[in-house]
Amino acid sequence: MIKFNNQPCLEINDLWYALHSFFNTALHYSTEEDILDETNSISPSSWDLFSEEEFMNALAKCNNLSTPSPDKLLWSHFKHVFKDKVCLNNIIKIANACLDLDYWPSYFKISTTIVIPKPNKSSYDMPKFFRPIILLNTLGKLIEKVISDRLQFHAISNNFIHQSQLGGLKFKFTMDAGIVLIHIICSGWIKNLPTSTQFFPSLNHCLLSLILEKVSFNMQVVKFFLIGRKTHYFWNRFTLPSLDVNIGVGQCSALSPILLALYLLPFLHILENCLKILKIPISILSFVDDELLIAQSYLSNSIIFCSYSVMSNFLFEIWSYSGIFEN
């Protein structure tokens, strides 16, 4: 039996409340704008109409074997339909109309959340031992992929992404993180220094909107994507009517990687500056939502411990104010 807040979930409604509360812990938190003071804004960009090439390039990268969405459509269906230019251009007109009207249809916002157990746990009596798998309707995901490509290009070309962020972004791959880490370790060997290594988030939409204002990306996109999202929970044979999920970005959305990278950006800048002021020799590598602390010294364990304490205290202070990050 699952327990939440030290109370057993005796009824199915208790279970829905436990899962929804745990998966959306920062739902009602406020934000502190001060943490963005050290993040510089970039110049706004013009917004052009979507093109056939953008949609075809985004669709070409989609796996035909991916899990079917709630609308039961596969990427292979769209690849077949888009062979007809009339159908393709009608979809593009829908996407452009959404931007013109500042409206994202609820059909694209409603998701299905499948709750599955994490493997190899000794017991399954707490929500944290389960993982939410979020499925969105395929057409909405395709348009989000095109928007994501634009946002990534805008942020990366303006050097807005932190140099340590290597995962979930265009032109940056898992291999890059490994190569950088190996380079740091080998550089330490040359200096006869040992290397030690040793991180989490719940995205608050208010803070995310403020960060995107710094990026100067089309705010219409941000508003209609973030506001009014809902999900249906599925647990074995049980289904729950839709609940609000105006927090986080589902892993099924193509916008998730770039929005997460931008969300963690202020934290990385502040942490880096704190470590410099305290003269703690630490390198940071970021891969999606995992942060790696790297120390090269004969006192590397002490340095790692000190850096982790600085990071924990900083995050706890932010969390105490606004719940922006969750440990």
C-alpha cells in the first residue's frame, strides 16, 4: 500500500492525490525574480511564419516505432500524410494561426500520464518509487518540435546557454560530456593531480516565463504552451479525470530539453560565481538535469564536500523562499 505524508492511501482518490501532489510539488510556489539579476538579456528576434522545410526536417527525425500518443497517431502516419503538400500546408496554417491568435488548443495541452514502477526497488510503498510517463497528442508534439528547434537556435546562437551544459541540446551530445570529462582528468594527470566527481528540478512556470523574457523569445509561444495544461493519470486499470499540471514540462514534449536547460541557467551562473568568490577550484558539467562537480587536488574530497555544501545551502535558501528547485 502506498503511503503519502505518513498516511496510507486507502481509497483510489487518495492515490490520485498522492501521485499528483508528489509529481507536481512546486505547483503553488511563488518565485523570486532577484535570482535572475546576474543573467543578461539578449536581443529580441523577429518571428517568421513556419515553413515546409522546418516541419519536414522535424518530422524526419521522429522514430516510427515510438509509443502511440493518446490520439493513436504514429509519426509514420504524418510522414505518409505530409507527402500531400495540401495536407502539409494546412497543418502549417494551423500552427501559424496559433501564433497569430495567441492560442494553443486544449487538444494539444491535454496529456496522458502513465504511472509505472521504477525497477529494482525493495518496496513500492511511496510515490517516489514510481515514474510518470507523459504522452501528448502527436500533432501538438510536431509543432512543439519546430518551436523547439527555433528556440534552441536562438538561445545557442546568442551564447545564452552555459558552456557547461552539454546534454539535450543541438550540437551537444552524450559523447561530448565524456570527452570533456576525460580531457579534464588527463589535464589533471599532467599536473599529478587526482580527480574526484560527485546532483534535480521541479519547473515553476512563473520563473520559466521570466527566464524566457531574458531570452527575448516570442512570448506568445511561451504563454500558450505553459498555461492551462492538464493530464489524465493511468494506474493499472484505473483512470483519473484530468487534473491541472501548470508546472514542469513533460518529457514527451520536444520543448522539454531546451526549457530545462534555460531553467537551470541562472543556477549555474550563480553557483559558478559563488565558487569563484570562495576560491573553490571546481569545474561543473551539466547533462540535462544532472550536474557533475569535478575537483582536481590532493584535497579533492574536501573540495567536493565544500562545493556540495555551498550548492545545497544555496538551493535550500531559494527553496525556502519560493520552492524553485526541489532536492
